[in-house]
Amino acid sequence: MSDNALQELERFAREQQFNSQYRQYFGDVWDEAGVKDIREMTVQDAERTLKILANSQASPQFVKSLLSPIP
């Protein structure tokens, strides 16, 4: 993945806000990646998150839901 794509993922992640339901569904991914606050996510956090998703063979729907804005 290019640096630009990782930076875009980081920027996008910072715009997101956790809520309890979101955290309930996806908290394990963020915990495993060591992300304490998505608004302060680093490029390294994004890389770890992507590796976790790839290693877990996460479905495209799961990844899309993980990265989707919370209404």
C-alpha cells in the first residue's frame, strides 16, 4: 500500500468517532492494533490495522463497515 493511501486512511480514521455500538463490533481490531484513540491514529497504527485485517482475512463488508462513518 502506498504512503499516500496510508495517510488517507489515517486522515479518514481521525474524522471518525467511536460510539459504544461501534466499539462493541470493532473494538477487538483496534485493541489488537494498539489504537487507543482513533483521532490520534498514526501511520504505523494504520499499517498495523491493515495487517491485522489482512491476516484475519476480513471480508470486504467488514472492512467497509469498520471504515464507514458513524451516523
